[in-house]
Amino acid sequence: MPPQWPWSRKSPASSPVKTFPSGIKLMHEGEKDVVDIIFIHGLTGDRERTWTAKHAPLPWIKTLLPPNISHARIFTFGYDAYVADWRGVVSKNSNTRPIIFVCHSLGGLVCKDALIASRQRPERHLQNIFLSTRGIAFLGSPHSGAGLAEWGSKLAKSIGLLKQTNAQIVAVLETESEVLARIQDNFHTMIRSREQHGLSPIWITCFYEELPLTGVGIVVPHHSAVIPGYTGIGIHKHHRDMTKFERDDDPGFLAIVGELRRWIRELTIATAKPIPTATRVTCYSANLPKHRHFSRARFLLVIRS
């Protein structure tokens, strides 16, 4: 049986562990879509609630985003963020439609690791996620491996976990910090390799929180949230609320939409192919190679024409 992270294990007296909707969910589809946008939540997040404002009935990625961008299918991806199975989320895009990821917090590590795994797989169809990815928007994701333990401690406090659980999370992140730092290094190597092999670049924008979380402070500071050499944009919210918008005139929403529009415009100009018709999405699970500290990957996202 694959190992779980300490905070995913229950004692006999503990309450049932919260479960999360997992897999891919379509939020919007048009008739002339040229790109797929996939949203990935963070630790203990949820594929819909992470993107839903406090007083909003539905996620903004379903209500506010579609009218403000064009030619894009919109998906949200869920995984059980309490357990170690977050590692190795791998996608297969058999029609090579361009992909843009929008990732919050730990979701940034999920995305990086998925791209690294995709690039290293020998199967062409599994390499397609790496080849098709054209943009990544990181929202409050840590990019500094040296600060992962401190980030884990603050993140544990920010999501209101028990003090005992906080200590367990910190202990695991301290143990795995070398592995997680290696993910960061391999991601940068992967980005450079695309340029060396004449592949289209991956556009990256890093959004960082500008407000402290009460009792916690800034969860992911600017120096960790912004990758050197790439655009950094502040969102005037704290770590948990930087993914939630009630109005389409919210400055944070406008900043994210502005980047998405720019990328989609570049893709539309660059491609000379006819606009593809709508495609269908399937999600199933599969095992990937196992690292000695992590459980086997369980999610495989499939996007088929």
C-alpha cells in the first residue's frame, strides 16, 4: 500500500477525513475554442470552492471568466490535497491543443511535477502535456526550495489545522524539502530545454499576495512567489482569498484575465490552423514510477478529440 503523509492518517478517535471531488470538470466550452485553461487548487483546496467567493453561488471561473475571454475551454482539476497522491498529476492531450495552467499554492508544485513527469515519459501521448503547455499563472505558489518548511508551517496555520497537525506537516516538508527543491530545479531545466530544442516557450506570470493573513502573516512572500526573470504581479488579498473574486472589476481578476487574454491572443496569431471543433474529456487513473518518499501517482487527465 502506498504511504500517506502523516496528516492523512486517522487515529481511532479522530473524525472522518474530509474527501474532495477529484478529477477534471468542465466549467465552460464554446464553439471555437483554441486553448484549454486548467485550474489547479492547493493544499486542502477544492476544485470549485477554491475559486468561489464567499457570497457567490458559483465559481468565478464559471460565471465571470467566460464572458471576459474568448476561444477557451475552461476546466478545474481536483485531487485529494490531504494525502501524498498530489504528486505526479499527469495529463495527456492527444490533439495537442495548447494548454494554460492556473495554479494556486501547492497546485504550482503539482503542475511543475506533472510537466516534469510528462517530459520524462517515453510515450509520445504522455509527452503531449509538456509539448502543449504554453502558459502557467502561479498564484501564491512557492518557488524557493529553501523556504518550503517555513511555507508549510504558515500554510498549516492559514488553513486552521490542529497544532499537532501543524507539527506533522512541518516535519514532512523538512524531510521532503530536498525532493521538493529538486522539483523546482528540474522545472527550470525543463524550461531551458524547450528553448534549446527550438520549442515554443512557456509563458509564466507569478501572482503574489499583498496582504497578511490574520495570525499568520504573508504565507508565500514576494521573493518566493516570483520566479527571477519572470513577471510578478501583486494581488491585494491574503493567501486564501487571492483566488476568490465576486466582481469582474476586481483588480486581481482583471490582472489574471489580462495575462490570459494576452496569451490567447498570441496563440491565435501564431497558429495558422483552422479553429478546432469542440472535443470531449475523459479522466481515469494510472500508476507512474514511484519515488521512495512519495506514493504512486493516481491521476491521469485525458483530453481527446
